[in-house]
Amino acid sequence: MDFSLEHRTFFIVGFVVYVAILIVVGIICSRKNKDGEDYLLAGRKLPFILLLGTISATLIGTGSSLGATANGFRSGWYGSLYGLGGALGMFVLAFLFCSERDYKFMTLSEEMQFRFGGSKKIRDVMGFFLFIAEIAWLGNHMNGGATYLSYVTGLDSLSSRFIIMVAFGVYVFIGGYLAVVITDNVQILLILCGFLLILFKAVPFAGGWQAINDAYVTAGKPAAMGFYGLASVSAMTALSLAYTVGISQVGTPGFRTRVYSAVSNGAAKKAFFLSGIVLFLFSFIPAIIGMSGFALATREGATAVLNNPNFTFAYMATTILGPTLGLMFLIAGLSATLSSADSDAMAGITILLVDVYSTVTGKSIPKEKMVFYSRVCLVITLLAAFLATLFAQDIIGYISNVVGALIPSIAMMMILGKFWKRATWQGGIACIFSGTIFGLLYLFVGPFQKAVVGVFTGPAIPVSLVALAAGIIVSLVTPKVIVSEEEALRLVIEARERTKA
């Protein structure tokens, strides 16, 4: 759709007003930040209802909204598989990893150090790997938000990504993690209202369910209308996508921050479980919108969305609701990317501040300077993620390849350290290095990538297998150091608070 200058101005003004509201929330929240722990973890007092809102808002993010709608456009019900994989990841976190809240960790690096006998080597290594993982996720969210802006404003992708970075960076900079949580709860309401409104009008506008079915049959894609659209793709393709999404949720530091900031592990467990239910139910909405969009775009000859399915949600919003109302509800789509990006930004700066800084300098930051340094780290994190966006455009492709290559080894290390008492710190480092090296080879060596795709269709499954095998083998050939939980926790706290001249 070609938008008039009036419509574009309306959207830009609405977007600016919306971000201004989020900034006001950030200013209000900043008054509660008395120290670094308040800024980074909201004082570890988040109740169930706020946790449910922030986790759900992050889950219904770039991949599960923009990417899933595009997948629904391409492959019908297959578009809802992303949500199934994400929901399974939430259930794993709910039932296996929420008890870590009681140890009062600040980062996943500290949790890893604890699980591998309190070895500081684990923490030093993991800080860098986890920061890279958050950069990967942040880049994905910036790409998603930029897609909306590019579609409406006609701006180039680079400019759009920069605007998105500034938009969520400002209110996070001011208000810290509490601002992220409160704005996430505002945004989840907007996301659900926007998507539901478009859903109720999408199928009738496309000509009804039979018209949608006929569109796929005519296009030679009848299998897209079957159970999860599985007959339209190979079994390994479907398994790889669902596994990539699920295991990436388990290994993403941003979700661990929700555990550490919860008022209790019971509140965290219930919030993760119900968020998984919310994502599972929501997953059918973008798929239906995407399928309706395929029927409508095919009938109307909408070349922009036919050539780039990532525009599907924006196309449907503005076509079904009209340019004015549709552009307003595009902010719901932008909320999905902003609410995910701000959470990963906070996790990234916490890792950079608590882990990477102390590893590089040998010092911890004084509590009275923590908020200032947190804001400096936020700027560094945002710029690094902005640079990462230069290497990928397609949303699901980015998740399947970049995220699938870098994060599964983190999840494997978590699982190894928590559930296998024989694991050694050497095995943990072997796990993360071997998986990451495999993932980098996949990303940068064409013949290697082609060979992996030929068998697994994506990197997540083989990365997990390689990382887990390396961790087990190296652990078995290195001596196990017996350290009690109390001693391991003492070593974690000591590493966090040490200050060297």
C-alpha cells in the first residue's frame, strides 16, 4: 500500500507519542532506583502478575508475531509452530530452572559458576558468550521493528533500525529494569488488543475460510492447510524450527533475569508456565492473519508483500482497518518488538556490567556508581546490536541461523551443570567452546553450512549434540572437584564483590 504524506505523518506522530508515554513511565520508575540492584533487577521484588506480563510481552516478540505471520503467509498453519516451540521452552524453564531464584544470582554467568563448583573460570568465559547471545537477540528485534517502519515510512532499513534502537533505548536508559517490566505490561495489552482486532476481521476480509483454502490450493500449497502445515515441509525442518525456538528460550539470559528478579521462585514458576500457555494460544493468531494475508495479497496482486512476506502484518493492518486505524494498530506490532528488545537490552548490560567488566578490569563497580555505569553499558550494548543487524534481514531466517548457531550450547551447558554432578569446569568450557565454534563454522563457511542444512536444515540440533558430547567427554577425563553448594555460592558472591587495586 502506498501511504500518503498525511498517513505517514499520522503514524510518526502516534509512534512518537507512544514512545513519549514509555519515557514518562521510565522517569517515574527511575525514582525507585536507589542502587544498582534496583536498576538491574527491580529490587528482586517483582510479583507474579508483573512477571506474567513482562514474560508474555517478551515471548510475543519479533519471531512469534512478525516472523510467525510471515511464516503463516508462506506455509499456512506452519506459522504457528514457532509458538509451540517457544511454549515448550517456557515449560522447561518453569519446572526445571526457577528454583535458582533463591540463590540471588544476578546473571546467568553466576549461576553457571555455581553449577560448576564455583569455578571463576566458568564465569569469566561465560560473561563474553552470554553478552554475544544477547547481542544476537537484540539484533533480531531491531530488524523486526525496522520492518514496520520501512513499510510505512519508506525509510531505508538502516535508518529504521537506528530509530528503533533509540526508541526503546531511551526509556530503558532512564528507568532501568523496573521501567522494562512496567512498559512490558502496558505493551502486552496493546499487543493482544491489536492482534485480536485484526484477527476478527482478517478471515472475512480475505473472503472466508474457503477462499483462503482455495488460494493455497491454486498456488500449489494445499498441505499448508493441514495440521501445523507439517506436510508442506520436511519433518526435520519442522523439528529444527521448534527445537531452535524452544532451546533458545532455555539458553537466553533475559529469561533468567525474570527468575532472579522475582519475589519468590513460586511466583516465577507460575509466571513462566502461564506465559507458555499464553504463547501457545497466541501462536494461532499470527498464522491465521498470515494465511488471510496470502489469500488477500494473491487476489489483489500486492507485490510488496508477495515479494517480502515480512510485511504481512503491516499489510493486513492497514488494508483491513484502513490506513488511519491500521497505522495506529501497527504500533501494536511495534510493541511486540520493543517489549522483547528492552528485556534483552537489560540482560545484556547486566552481563556486561557484572561479569565482563570485572573479568577485564579485575574490579567490581562501587554500588554508588552502578546506575551510571549501567547506562554507559546500555549504550555500548545497543550499538553492538545495531552493528549485528547489518548481517541479516529475514526474521525467521535470522532466528534459525544466527540464534540457532550461538545459543543452544549455552542451554546445553546449563543442563549439564544442573543435572550431571560429574560435570567439571573443564567440561563446561569444552561444551560452550565446541558448540560455539561449530555454530561459527556454520555461519561463515559456505560448504560446511550446506552440509549441515542438507541433514539437519539448521544448526541448533547439531550444535546441541556437539556441545553436549564435548562437555561429557572432557568432564569424564578431568578430575571432579567436590565442592558443597554452600562453598560454591560463597565463591560466586566473592567473585562478584571482589575489588583489586
